[in-house]
Amino acid sequence: MKPWESGIRKVTPYIPGEQPRISDIIKLNTNENPYPPSPAVEKVISGYPTETLRLYPDPACQVLVDAIAEYYGIGRDCVFVGIGSDDVLALSFLTFFNQELPILFPDITYSFYDVWAELYRIPFRRIPLDEGFAWHKEDYRIPNGGIVLANPNAPTGLYANLNDIEDVLSHNPDSIVIIDEAYIDFGGTSALPLLKKYDNLLIVQTFSKSRSLAGMRIGYAMGNPLLIRYLNDVKYSFNSYTMNRVTLEAGAAAIKDRDYFVQNCQNIIHTREESKKRLARLGFSFPDSMTNFIFASHEHIDAEELFTALKEHGIFVRHFGADRIKNYLRITIGLPQQMDTLFDFLASYIEKHA
Ligand SMILES: *Cc1c(COP(=O)(O)O)cnc(C)c1O
């Protein structure tokens, strides 16, 4: 070890899903949307006046903040935007979790939460999910420095109803409760109506999944104006120009196109429900997903072997090594024809190996 290494902030980073450079693969590994974004986005980008790029963007991101506020019918002072929800969540951890008591989140959830906690030296405690991967509201009635719940949860896909979310909020008035709603548009009900009642609630959402804009990097938080002000104070102490000019305009255009968005989500939900039936017929079991992916395990076939076989066949899915979930594959819902290819392969593989 070099003498200066002992003073370095060392972290074990989050490992994102692969982004292979070959293009003729079926990519079902990072929960991207298989449909293109709204045509309104194409219009903004192809006609973008590039001479304006010499100027800094609006640090307050007002066009995008206003478009999101209008879409949800909330005040513009209740909205914060960032470079994907990863950025919004990372800043939220830094802003809201600043105590000796541990923050709480499930043992199986988005694997970035413990990475941010380690990065910022925030004590944390993992609360085990039950056998069926559900969390229980009673487990969140202990002293804590904050709570983070993904709803629906990742990578399980399970949705918890709003009564349970409200129970956590009402039992923890001294803690900020972050609800990560990255997948809420695929069938769940957002905690948004609870914002009026609970000033300790922060809802985080993203354009990456349901709005087909993972490559653009847009995420946002919704909460009461005081929380949003604290978040902005930290943002302005870190990087005032987070969102670029093109992204701000493209994002505003995307969220205004409500019809396209609704149709896009319906397509995914339809394909997901079909996929559940096909997986069940092949002997897979899975928590009942309300997202754009299914977390499936086969009764006779090892998940890691299947993962490798799929990859060799040009079909990328996600496998996590953690003990409780190592026999599961997370399969993103793709286009109907991509799912046909997947199921053809699965059927023949299972016939040969089961
Ligand atoms: C995808 C995802 C995110 C991050 O998405 P961004 O692309 O950074 O907006 C956050 N939380 C969960 C649970 C996710 O699955």
C-alpha cells in the first residue's frame, strides 16, 4: 500500500448491469424500456439550437421542474430534478441522513442504497424481507435515522400497498422516509397523495424506465417545500449546473406527452402479464411483479447456469450473487418478439436440462 492510501475514502462501488457494445443482442438486463421515447423528444433534439450550448443551463432547471409540477398538479416548490434518480437519491442520502441512528432498508432491495450509505458513512441496518420477499410495517417501528423503501421493490418486483407505506410514515414522524418509485408507473399507486399529510415523505421517480429515457438521465424528487429547499442547498453546495440544456427541454417535452406515456406503459404491462403465464407454464416461480421486469426462479434449473446459457445465445438478463436470491434471474420485459425468442430458448433449454 502506498503511504498516502490510508487517508483515501475507499468504497466498494455499485456494479451496473452490462451495456454490451454488440447491437444484435436481446437486452433484458437493465430494465430499460424497449420502446422509443415520445416523438416530442426527437423533435426537441433534432431541432436543438446548438449555438445556445455556449451558455450555462438554468441552475434551477425551471422548465423541467414546472412541467413535472404541472403533470402531477403540485407546486413547483415541491419538485427537485437531477441526473437520473441515482443522482437524486445520492443527494437525498447526503442531505437527509445525518444522524448516529442507522437508516433502515430491506435486506433485498436496490443494491445502490448500501453503497451510498458506505460512501457517506451513514450507519444502516438491513431489515430482512419475509420468505415471499414482502416487508412488514411492524419491522419499521424501531429507532432509526431514516428509512428507504423501493415501491415496487427491486429486484423482486413486489408492490406494497399504500396503507403499509402510510403506516411507516405515521410511525416515524422524526425520520425522513424516502419512497423510491422507479417502477410505479407499471401498475402501482404512487404515494403522491400522502405528501399533503406527511411532511417527512420524499418520493423519488425517474424518466429512465416508464418514459424510455434512460440515456438522457432524468430523475426527480417530490416532497414538501422545506425538504426540497434542503435538497437544493446541498445541490448548490456540490454542483449547481446538474442538468444540461438539451435534457431540460427534452424532459419537459416528454412529460407533456401523456397519451404516448400511457400507451407505452400499457404495452409493457400487457407483455408482462403474458410473460407471467408463459414463465409459470415452464415451471418458473416469481413474486407477482408490478414492474417492467420479472424476478424468476426455476424449480429444477440453476439460475447462474441458465444466465450463462442465455448469454451465449445472445439474450442478456440479470443475475445477482447475494445468497437469498442467487437462484433467481431478473428478466426485463422487452418487445413481444424479443419475449418470443426468449421463451423459445427457455422451452428448448428446459426440455434438454430439466
Ligand atoms: C433504475 C432504478 C433507479 C435509478 O434510475 P436512474 O436511471 O438513475 O433514474 C433507482 N432506483 C431503482 C429501484 C431503480 O431500479
